[in-house]
Amino acid sequence: MKLKRRKIGGPRVPVSAMSDIGFLLLIFIMLVSLITYRKEIKIEYPEAKNYEITNAEKNFEIWVQVDGTIFYDGNIVTLEVLEGLIVDSIQKNPDVRIHVLADKNTKYKDVNGIMKILQILQHRVVSVVVKD
């Protein structure tokens, strides 16, 4: 009985592994895009006649709702906690621009507490965000 030997071809790249790699890359890109997602609080922006457009990236954003609730990065914070966060941010980057995003019906006393903190810290790069 005579057996024939099969000729072994050159190295092959498994095509099924390519689809797995593509799928894993797709999942990775989707997760990374969710990490940089900006958390926004629903507010009604005030209007202004004169305004300046600033770069929205890498800012310290403080959100204030109508009832005076203060948010930073999507989480409710008190003025004391907010002060610590601002100090940490200024220490990391002294040129950080602080954006105060308050609802147009928010009472002045609720925004004034934030302004007093910034005044004590002598931070002068502050923007009050308005509707364009």
C-alpha cells in the first residue's frame, strides 16, 4: 500500500483571527469614546448681547441648576468640596479657565457663593457661559 504525502504549503494567516481583532478594536474605540464623554446638566442658558467664544476643552466646568444645586463632572458637590476641587485644578494648571454654567433663573446668591470662592483664590480666568 502506497501512501501519498501531502505537500505542506507555506505559512498561512488565519483569516478568522482577523475578524476577532477587528471586533476587539471596535469595542476598544467605543469604550474610549465613552470615557471622554462630557456630562451635561439640563439648564436653560441665559442670554447676552456681548459675548466671547472660548475654547471649551480642558476647562473646569461648574454647573448650577435653578434650585441652586451645584454640579461638577456630573456629581452634586457642596461649596466646600468645590473649593478643594478648584484649588487642585489650579495647582495642576494655573491657566485653567473656569466656566460657570448657571440656569437663567438661578438666584444670584447661588452663583455668588462660587464667585466668592474664586475671589478668595484670586483666580481671574472665569467665564459665565451664555446662550449664543
